[in-house]
Amino acid sequence: MSQLTAVVVHRRRPEACVRTGRLLRDQGVDRLVVVDNGSPAGDVAAVRAGLPGAEVLELGRNTGFGPAANAGLTRWLGEGPGAGQWVVVCPHDATPEPGCVGALVAAAEARPRAGLASAEYGDGDRLARPVVDRYFGGILGPTDRRPGWEAAGHPHGTLLLARRACLAEVGLFDERYFAYCEEADLGERARRAGWEVGIVWGAVVRNPGMSSEVGVPEYLMLRNSLLLVRSHFGRYPAFIRFTMAAWSTARGVLRPDRRPPFWHLRGRRLAMRDFLRGRYGP
């Protein structure tokens, strides 16, 4: 395996970031690029101290997951093939289990047209394959879960692997998404360009939990899924998705017992409003 770089997106979680970086190094990552999204100086210092030799890019503000990852990916791509053919991308609290990175790279290298791959997201019995639906956007679908590579609609964002040639052809994360759904957009673009996208069963990564403020995940997921559907499938599927979102919001108001996790009324209202206004980004 040639040189392997990992781009880790960090914001205000230095202990988690150091743990993730060390796990990646233990699994064969040669180079760590930590992109910091406006953390306090003390947090950045803790990351530098805990991960000596890591390159830390300070962006000075919270640009979002996709834009921050792009900063690290742009540096890596600009260095040319000598910097390696593969790059790992993950958030600061990804926890790859032993052998995860090696299994991911081995499965992808065995497929000449593999462009994007993700680790299996370990979450108890909730094991599913990432797919892109024309009405719902990036969702999880059924799987046979046989060991090794399985075709998927997009890579799971908890830990993904990208081939240099694929990113050079289809581009990086669309920064309008800020966070959530950007990996689904990237996967859809890669598949339409003829690259294989897959999930590697047996390469397991875990993610301790969500740290966003209340309402933020709901806002971003709904707004961005509407953007994703309209961008790749057109206005009619987007209209259907919007109508379903409005109906489920009304149902959540009338039937609180039917609300899904992270349901947040103001977040949903703002998401639908901003989609109609074409307001994206942070």
C-alpha cells in the first residue's frame, strides 16, 4: 500500500480528535491532516500536543464538515500522485475498530473503478447500506451484509475512503451542504461518472454520538435532503419531498408521540423556508 493520508475534521473536541488520530496511525495511516473549524486556541494546542507530527490547518471559524474536509483534500490533491492514491476522511470522533482501515483499502484497491468506499457503521443491530433515493435523498437501505465489498449509493460519512483519480474527476464536497448529505451528493456524482461506490462489511467504525446543538441536525438534514433531491432528480421529486416534509411536520405537531429522533419544529420550519429561498451554506 502506498502512502496513506487521513483528513480529520475537528471542532472543540481535542480529546476525541487525539484518540481518533492515534487509532488511524495505529492502522497504517502515514500522514494526518487535522482541519480545525474555529476551535479555541487551547483546544488546537491540545491537538498539536497529542498528535505530534500531524499537520493542523486552522480555518478560524466553523466552516462546516464539507468545506473543512475540502481544505485538507485540496492540499492533498495539490501535492500530486506522490502523496498517495487514497485518502481517508472522517470527523474528530470516528473510532475505527482494529483492522478497519486496512480492510477498507484492500477491498477498494482490488477494484480498478472503486472511487469511494466507506466503513461499516457499527451501531448495534442497525446495519444498513447507504443508498440515494430520488424522493428521500441519502437514506439507509436493506443489505445482505456479506463480508467484503457491497455496492452502495454513497459512502457513509463516519469514515470514508476516496481515490485521487475519482476526486480529480468529479470534484470535492459541495460546500452548500455545510454538514450532512454532502457525502450522498459526492457519491451520486461519482456513480454517474462511472465510478464504483461501496461499503466494506467487516471494516467497522463507530461514532460515540452527536454533539450538535438541539435543532441543528434536523435543520441541516431536511434542508440538505431537499437540495440533494432537487439537484440530482429534479423539481418534481423535490416537490414530493417537500410535501412529505410539510405533512410529517404537521403530524409531529398534532401527534408528539409519532415524532422521530431529533425532531425539532423550528429547525424543520427554517429548513423548508431556506430551501424555498435558496439559502444554503452555514
